[in-house]
Amino acid sequence: MPLFLIPFILIAIVVVVAIVMSVRVIQQQQVGIVQRLGKFHKTIEPGMHLITPIVDRVAYTMDMREAVVPFPPQGVITEDNLMVGIDSVIYFQIVDPVRAAYEAQNYIQAIEQLTMTTLRNIIGGMDLEQTLTSREDINHKLRSVLDEATGKWGIKVNRVELRSIEPPATIRDAMEKGARAEREKRAQILLAEGQRQSQILSASGDRESSILRAQGERESAVLRAQADRQAAMLRAEGEAQAITTVFGAIHASEPDQALLSYQYLQMLPKLAQGDANKVWVIPSELNDALKGLGSTVGDVTRALAPADKSKYKSPERVDVFAEIADAKKVAEEESQRSVQQAIAEAQQLESGRAARLAVGEAPQLTAAAEREVDPVAQFLPETDDAAAPDVAAPDETKQA
């Protein structure tokens, strides 16, 4: 290689090195701080820039994006002398890269130490309960203090969050026991309230069912009494009709002593009926009956006068089945009316109970239920004088 080319080669190498040293590329959302001979010269924006080699250099490259810095848990003493561990995180952003580079030697460490001291100051004026329930107030106070302190560093604190507040283990156990006791207390209260409501509803249902059952038993007793009364009246009327018929027939046929003696003899076998009859006593009237029968047989055969049939008057026929049908029809109508009224009363009681359950109050029997209409009293007979003509009918027939 010729010697005259060596200087040119050295000059070319120096030029290339100078060009390489003078070209600087700044990334997006970053700002470069250029120093000239150790003194701040200018800032360069994102892109490619040429600086004076050897004289100028990019001393700092500041990131203008919002930064998130978590801090380790710090022990802080509350006003009631309890040590709690607080874990915080800070969101900040560089707004003035020159002041951030030259005002604080290590702004992240400065922010961390300032956060610790500010937390101790704020938490020291609160007790444990306020500390656990006032996170928003703590964040606001901490952000205000940090923003004011870091403003001269060209940094803006956007947000401060407390990630966790850890009380001592003994306090956590006591808090867990208290919370467990409170939950058990609420559960017992709810259980007791449910049992109370259940007992109230059961008592109300039993009372209403007892009232309806008593009403039904009263109605059935009245109906049975009416049925017994009607049956007794019908039996008495039938017996009266039978007696009247027999009495009229006997008087119309004008019986004599022989007929009566014959009837007396026909009744003797019936006196001896029965398994318990060991001894049969013949009445003393039997001889008189036989004597009268023997003395009158001849007279009857010789002169038997026919009975005057015109004197016999048959009693008026009583249609018992028609009366029973009419009574049955009336009873069915009254029973149907009573059932409808009982259903309406039950629906009224059910609607009242639903209304009481809707407002959560204990069901009570209203005054309207106490003044309810007796479903049986409206068809009870006022007096028994109406049956007097039916009973007196046989006497009237007898007198006729």
C-alpha cells in the first residue's frame, strides 16, 4: 500500500467515527437531554438528530410515559399504637424532563421515601378502624402531598393507591371472631324470626280451622236435632194416625163381648213368647173370657145383626212421604246456602291473612270476624208452635 494513502485512510476513519458519534436516534415518547461540555445545552425530540461529536453528548433519555411504581409494604403505627403493614403503588408522569434530570438525583427513590413519611404522618392520626375504612381519604391526602412535593422535580403524581392494609395477626383473629359472631347473631335472629312467624301462622291457621270446625259441628248438631225432631214428629203422627184408625174402626163396627174375648185369647200366645219365659201365669180373667165366649156363641149365631158401616169414618190420609220430600228439599237448600257462606268466610279469612303477611305483621282476628253472621241461626225455627197443629191432628180426628 502506498504511503501517501495512509493519511487519507485515517482521515476517512475519523470522519466515519465522527458521523457515527454525531447521529442520535430518540424513540417515541422519549426526550433526550444534550449536554455540551458538561452543561445543559438542549433537548431533542423523538427522531434522528445530529450533534457535535466529542463536544455534545446525550446525557439523559427521559421516558415521558406514565410510570407505575409499586412500593414494598411499610410498617406504620396507628393512633391506637397498632402496627399495620401498608402496601402502596404510585402512578406518576414526567412533565418537565430537564427538571426531572437535574432537580433530583434519583426521583423514584425520592418519591418512595416521601411516600413512606407521608403515610406515617397520615396513619399516625387515625385509629385502626378509620385506617381500614378510609382508604379514599388516605389516597387523596397522600396524592396532594406528593403532587405538591414532586412539582418542583418536573413530576406529576396522578394517582396513589393502597393495595393492602395488613393489621397484626392477633387483631385479624379478633376481627374474624367478631365478624363470625355477628354473622351467627344475624343467623340466629333470622332463625328466631322465622320460627316466630311460623308459630304465629300455625296458631292463626289452627284458630281459623277450630272456628270453622266448631261452626261445622254446630251446624251439623242443629241439623241432627232438626232431623230427630222431624223423625219424632213423624213417628208420633204415624202412631196417632194408627191409633185413630184402629179406634174409629172398632167404634164403627160396634164390637161385643165375644169379639173382645176372642181378641184377648189371641194375645195369650204373645205373652208366652221369649227365651227367658220359664213360667207362664194364666190370668184370672181367662175363665171369665171363656165363659163369656161360650155364652155368646149361641146368641151370635142365632141373631147376628150386621154392623152399620156408615158409622165408620176413615181418617184423613196424611202424605208422610211428601212431607219428608219437602223437608229434605228445604234442608238441602239451607245446607247449600250454609256451605256457600262458609266458603265465602274462609276466602275472607284467607285474604286477610295474605294481607297481614304482605306487611309482615302478626295476624289478628278482626272485629268483623267476631261479628260474623251465624250461618245456622238464619234457618233455625223461631218456636215449636208450628208443629202443634200436626200433633193435635189426631185429637181433632178423634173428636170428629
